[in-house]
Amino acid sequence: EILAKGKRVYGQTCEHCHGKTGTGDGPDADPDSPPGDLTDASRAARNPDGVLFYKIWNGRKSPKMPAFKSEGLAKDEVWQVVHYIKSLRKPA
């Protein structure tokens, strides 16, 4: 249920930059500041759950990403996205 909710929120808020499969190839991705590849399993150690939440909630300067606390997402929706994007990671 959480993954289904996370997939829905991801589709509404993240997919346009990160792409349908999370590889950073969305239609609105900035080529000068490409979104991270969420499927890259090697990034998992640098991005545990709390770090993912922080980056989504507070945004990033590089690569550019809006702060979704200012975009209308609730904290529980961000956690749902965290769980969903973890499911996009390819096996190491």
C-alpha cells in the first residue's frame, strides 16, 4: 500500500524530472543540472532513508531540486516517496 501511494506521489511530483523509471530522463530535467539516477544502487550507502527524506523535503542546490515542503507535500507523502524510490534501485 505504501509503495502504491509513493508511486502515485512520485508520478505527480518527481517523474517529470527523474523520469518514469527514475533514471533522471524526465521531460523537464535540466541538462545543465541533471537529476540524480535513483536506480543506481551504489548511491544507497550515501542516501539512507533519512537523507532521502531531507533532500526531498528541503530541496537541493546541485542538482537543482525544489523543496517539496514548499510544494504542498505532507511529511507522510515524502516518506511514501522515499520507500517507492528505494524500490527503483537496481540490485548492486
